[in-house]
Amino acid sequence: VSTQSTGANVGGIRVEKMLSKLCNLKPSDANFVKEEYAKCQSSQSCKTKEVILPDGKSLELSETALTQCTAGLFDFHEYQQYEYESLQDMVYKGIMSTDIEVRKHIFANIILSGGNTLIDGLPETLQERLTVISSLRHKNLRVKVVASPERKYFPWIGGSIIGSLSCYQNAWIKKAMYEDNGTRILHTMFPQFTNAQRGFS
């Protein structure tokens, strides 16, 4: 946390308390993170970026810290306590699980969607990592990551289109149905998701 926001409250919660809760840190560790960040902010070599919060307040965050936070997406193997794969590995395996006839087309049209894909450098890094993976296993395979400026709205646009189709009217879970059945209604109406979850367990 920058020196100017050392004692700041965000949504009524002190920054160090928020760090402790969200990052699963002890209060002492959260304070250490805050102090180290303050040192970085006071350093002339530390490049910062202003981040606007939903309530209109702003924080000056270190670009280095922002980059380090997202590095785990591509280098998940460094976090040995987790068994998940890196983003590029999941994308690659997802494409390879499709029909062989369409894989080449999908590799050349990897479309990013959602707000998290707006992270600086994510499209370029994903393209670079996927290109490395594919070059080791395929010859002359074109990899292209498409990052539209409007991609943060894609989930809502897609959802509104699907929701307006007449063939999906019977797939809606109405409020009354959920209130009567709770989460069980999901398994009743969409048993394929229940079976998929069993496959991952």
C-alpha cells in the first residue's frame, strides 16, 4: 500500500486488515507487506500506476507489484502448494480436447473474454507462452490471441443473446424455483454439470 494510503479505509475496512483477510495473511505479515510497499513507493525507481476504486477513491500501486500478482497465472508451478495448471497449459489442453478437424482454426482464433483479461500484458504473454508450447509439438501451427477492446462486456453480450433465444426459455431458473428448491434445482435441471463435477473429484 502506498505511503499516502497507509492508514486508508476501503469500504470501512483498514487496508492492512483487508490484506490479512483477502490474502490469507497474519496481521503481522499484512503490516510487513504494507511497509515494504511503502518503501517501494518512496523509491524513485519504483514506477506506479493509479487505480480507481469503485467508490471513486484512488490508490497508487507499484507496477512491479501488479505484475507479480498476475505472474502466477502463467507460472503456477512455482506455487507448489497448489495442483492447478498454468493458464497457457489449460488453454492448450482445452483446444486439444476438441475435434482434430477444428483445432487449427481454434488455435488461430483464441478470443479473450471478461474483465480479468484486461490485465496489462496478458494477451501478449498468453500468445507468447502458447506459441512456445505449440512449436514444441506441432509444425507450422499459427497461434493468435484476439483481444478486443470491448472484451470486458463479452460475457454480458453473450448472455443477453442466449437469454433472448426462444430455445433457452425452458432453461431459465426462476426465482420461485430457486426459493423452493435451493441449489438442488441446479442439479435437477442440469444433471450434466453434476456428472462433470464427479469426473473432476
